[in-house]
Amino acid sequence: MLDKQKIDWMFNFIGKPVLTGLFVAGLLMLLFPQFRGHSTDFSNVTQSENVASSDWLGPVSYAAAVRRAAPSVVNIYTRKVRHEQAHPLSKDPFLRRFFNYQQQRLQSSLGSGIIVRDDGFIMTNNHVVANFDEILVLLYDGREVPAKIVGTDPDTDLAILKIEVNQLQPISIGDAMDAKIGDVVLAIGNPYGLGQAVTQGIISATGRNGLGLNTFENFIQTDADINPGNSGGALVDVYGNLLGINTAKLDRTGATGMSFAIPVNAAQKVLNDIIQYGRVIRGWLGMDATPLNPDLARHFNTSTARGLLVNGVFNTGPAQKAGIRQGDIVIGINGTAVTDRHSSASQIADVMPGQSIELEILRGIDTLRLTAVAGTRPRFPQ
């Protein structure tokens, strides 16, 4: 056994320095929390911070998303026979041999489409298939089949096709309302007729309008490359769910990375209406209106900066029946403030005919609340 003298010696020589060191270390960690490190103390980390940090961990490959969505994206080839006017001298028995007897010429185009139902319904852009005599669809597995147009909606530049073939894989439908600026997206289509290709980008904006491309615009803007032939193809999220139908890119000198897709939610309404009614059914008020600007506001002596100035109303239309007059300023629709003409037009169009629309109107210095019953929007010439 160790005698007391040796134990005292060991305590003084070893124990005191160790205890002193532990005490100093504990005191430093208490006074300077940064010395504690990040791996041992999570007491101040909230759940939202944990979630936010996980958002930065993206996949190193999008192969699974492409594998899921690609079989639902098709290549579309169209052909049109152009009848050319014969030269007057071609009818001369002697001179006709100097002219080409071919009075017909084939004009071809290409694009993309998306299988949305296993019974053969395909979404694409209206401009891909408009005014063509023959439409051919090349499936992912190599089958080539003819397609017919079920219906079109030039107001949104969408068309619905139908093919009669089995063993189709419809795309998984996502929700464009969940799309956020900064989300990674993939564009799948048939650029330049080279075959299916995938480009990657991020969402730059949602609800983009005022581009003058369609009557109703609510585009998802991305920087994914959309080239000729990509029109009608799929814009999908990183899980392969459809978010939109690729439609156009900004065609201006020096403009890059600005492409636009129709949200899948709007496209689904077009699909369902065309299948059920043969056309898209939209609400209508029957009035012509101009966005308010500072000059108009001064002219009409109104303090409001936003609204729609009514230029005129259709005879016996919903707006006239509701009591709306020329010169009124519409400042609210169904409890939502009017911000721009495009959003308001889409808001009215989304109301089913027969349903009521609550309107807030400025008439001189008076604010009125009127109720209109939505009519059915006519099919205006394109």
C-alpha cells in the first residue's frame, strides 16, 4: 500500500494541475461560447434552421427525375401540303416543259408533347400543330403513330391531341402553385429535331404576364434552354413531376436565359374542358377596359393609382346588366384589389359562367359595390 506521504506527493504533483486545468477550461467555455464547437451544443438551433440547412443539399444527379418523366414526353412532327399557283406560261404546250409540274410542296415542322393520360391524350402548344394537314407522334419507345387534334385553345396557346395506342406512360402531375423562385427545374423536349434532350435551370419568376404572347398569361419563367422543337415539351421538378408546358423564350438581341412555360394547373383546365365540352369555358363580363395611369387619373380627377377604366360595355352583357357604365373605374374584383389588366382578365376568366362576381367601382367620388353574373366568354377571331 502507498503510504500517506506518497499519496500527498502524487496529489500535489499530478492532481492539482489537472483539476486546475479542468477548472480553467470550464471557465473559458462558459465565458467564450465559441470555444465549445458546433457539434456538441444544439440547444439554440431551431427546427426551421435545420430544415433550411437541408434545403442546400441538392442531388448530384437528376437521372431519376429524367427516368421518371422522359417516357411521357413525345416528339411531334407535322406536315402541310402547300398548293402553289401555276405560272401562266406553264399551260403552253411548248413552254410547259421548262416549268416544274409539281404544284404541291410539303412544309414540315416539329415540336414536343406530353402524354397526360394513359388513354392517349397529349398536351402540346397550339402553334406546334396549327394549320397542318398531318401530325405524327414519335413515342419514347420508338413507335410512330398518327395523332388527331381533339381541341385547341389559342388564348393560352395549348392544344390537346389524341393517339390510339396502348402501353402509354402518363406523366406525373405536380402543382405549379408550389413552385418557388430558385427551384431547380428540367426542360425535356425535342430541340431542332435531334431527338429527346434535357436542359436544366432554375425558376426565375412565377405569374409572369404582359409579354404579348397569349391572351391569358401566367408564365413560369426559367433559365432552362428552350430551343426550336422544345415547344410543347415538359418542364418538370427534380422529382419528375410536371410543372409546366414549355412555350417560348425571349427572342431579343442579347437576351439569354429567359424562357417561359404555361403552368400545369392552367393546362389541366384546358384539358378537362376540351374533353368535357369540346372547348374551354371561361367567365366573361362584356366590357372593354384600360389600365389606369397617372395621366388618366388626373383627367378623371381620381386619387387612386391602380384600376381599370371602363371604355365601354357590351349591349345586354353581364357588365351592363350589373349597372357598370363607361367611365367607371374597377378597383376590386371578388375582394381582390386590381393590380394589372392581365391578372384581372384571368381572374374573371376563371369564374364559371352563372357564378356571381363582386365588383368594387369608383364613379366620380363615390365607391360602389356591384354584383355581376358571369357570362360565357365568346370565341373571338384569332
